[in-house]
Amino acid sequence: MSKMRREALQDSEDIDFTEEKEQWNEYKLADGTTLKVKLVLRGIKRLKRYEPDGTPIYVINSINVVRAVDVPPGLKAKPKKPEVSPV
């Protein structure tokens, strides 16, 4: 995949959106850990460029949220003491 040039974003249009569904993808690792991963959309731009079939090209700004769950006890480090005392 080639990198997009900054010029491609010129004259692009910010597109508003609403979250309809965000799901977690789950992956079982060889070490027994389960990873949960979710892509969270932060912004969308529609370019003044099109696919060969005429479909507009969109660029997204997103983050990946990753959680390790069901981590086997042998992989966990000793918990640290909190830096701030509870109130």
C-alpha cells in the first residue's frame, strides 16, 4: 500500500458520523491470553478521488483499543503499589 500525499487531502470534506455499532474482536494467543481489540473511529474525510467504479475514497482517523483478558497467572508481573493513596 502506498503512502498518501498531503495534496490528496486538499479539498477533502470532513464527514460527520454517528456510532451505530462498535464491536470487540477477540483473539486467543498461543500463550493462553485473550486479546480484545476494537477500532474506534475519530474522524472521516471524503477525498476528491474515486475508485475505478466511481466510488468515492474515504480516509479515516482511528485508534485501536486493546485489552488483555484471561491472562494466565504465570505471565502476570507482581502488582505495583499505587502511587497515590486512596481517599
